[in-house]
Amino acid sequence: MPRTLSDLCVHTITTKPWSLETAVEKYAVAGIRGISVWQDAAEAVGFARAGRILADSPLEVVSYVRGGFFPHSSAEKRARALDDNRRLIDEAATIGAPLLVLVCGAEPQQSLSESRRQIQAGIESLIDHASDQNVRLAIEPLHPMYADTRSAINSLGQANDMTESIDHPQVGIAVDVYHLWWDDQLEGEILRCGNHDNLYAFHICDWKVPTTDMLLDRGLMGEGCIDVPLIRSWVQAAGFRGYHEVEIFSNEYWALDQDVFLDRITEAYRNHS
Ligand code: ZN
């Protein structure tokens, strides 16, 4: 049975050639209910105006992307990263986003465990500001291929460990099938995440075979080797009732007519997610 679009959210990076205004208009016409916003899309129109465009639309703002990048070997750079994140939290609040997704970062000059220690310290020091602004934070574990510079948190187990250690309702997790599909512990870790009320976001796309670019060649659901419906069933069994966010970074799709691409997104969502 094809799915309805009631839980569908599209991330603006997915239709990168469109301005925020165009994306909002096109998503709404297509029957999409949720929107996640990449910083560049909001910055291009100005944050206050982005907030008004979104507030005037029928779409619900799901998340703002992305904060993080906490680890550095220099204390000065770590402090600067915290300032950047405080500003991102303010921007999220300005555009009406209840959640800031964190790409946590990694510093190749130090161990992954030291980077994780710095990530946790960084997130903990943002909690008060995030609470004041009513913006929650979501740790997004990234595929291990990004462990050099993008994230020292590479499995849901590691993200669960950290989130449970932080133990604060302001901090949870974004589960992205692209980053986590390979993990033989995934079902249990998704349940664990839900049981601790830490499952804040769910991102979908597919892993193309072969993948020609490790960042910019993501596929539409049903196009690759990820069993998205199976992972969705685990997320729902874990109690998740939020939006399913289509997040596709793809040079190939950005080169397409974006109206055609949006039709393909809703079709893939109905039939393969
Ligand atoms: Zn994601």
C-alpha cells in the first residue's frame, strides 16, 4: 500500500537550487507537511524574513541544520565553535525551528575518544542557552567514512551512550538511514534510543550502488541497498511519531529540473519508504 504524505518532511538541501521561498511554495503545493532548513537557505533571505516566510506557510518547521564541529586541538577554536553554535541556536529560534541537528565534528590530530570527550563537553555547555531559546539539540551519528573530520560519533550505540550520559531532555538523536544502515546492532539501538525518549529525528534517502561521491551522491528511497521500510518499522516500534525527513545531497539530482525531482521524491516516499 502506498503511503500518504502526512509524515513527509523535505530538507531544503535536497532541492538546493531552489530559494527558501520557492521550496516552501513547491513543497506546500505537493502536499508535503514538514520542512527542514539548511542554514544557507535561511541566510540567503535573512533569518527574520526566513522566519516570516515559514510562519506564513502551511508547513511545519522540523529542524535547522547544522551545528556541531566541537573538537579542536586548540582551546581557542573550541571556544569559537561554541560561539558559532550559540548563534546557530539563535538562528533556529528565529526561523521557528524546534531542533538543531549537530554534525559533531572530529579532529584528526587527536584520538577519536578525545574528540568525543570534547563533543560531550561542548554539547553540555550549550544546554542552558538551548533551553532558554526552546531549541532542542540532536546528535546525528555519521557513517564511519566521516570519522576523520566530520564526526567522531559513528554509530547509534555511541550516540546513545553519550546522550544517556548527558541525560537532559534538551539533547537527543537524529537517526539517518544513510549513516547507520550497515550496523548489525541497529534495531536494538533504535529501540534503546526510543526507550530513553532520545529519538528526535529520522532522516531518509538511499545508498546508491556504486556510490560515486561519498558526500554528494545520495539516492532516492528504493534506488539503493538500504531497506528503508524495515528501518522505519524499527523507528516506529521505538515510539517515534515525528516526520520522516528526505535529505538527499546529490549533484545528479541538483542538476535535474527540481519540479521533476520533487515528483520523484513524493513517488519514492509513497512507494519505497
Ligand atoms: Zn541526516
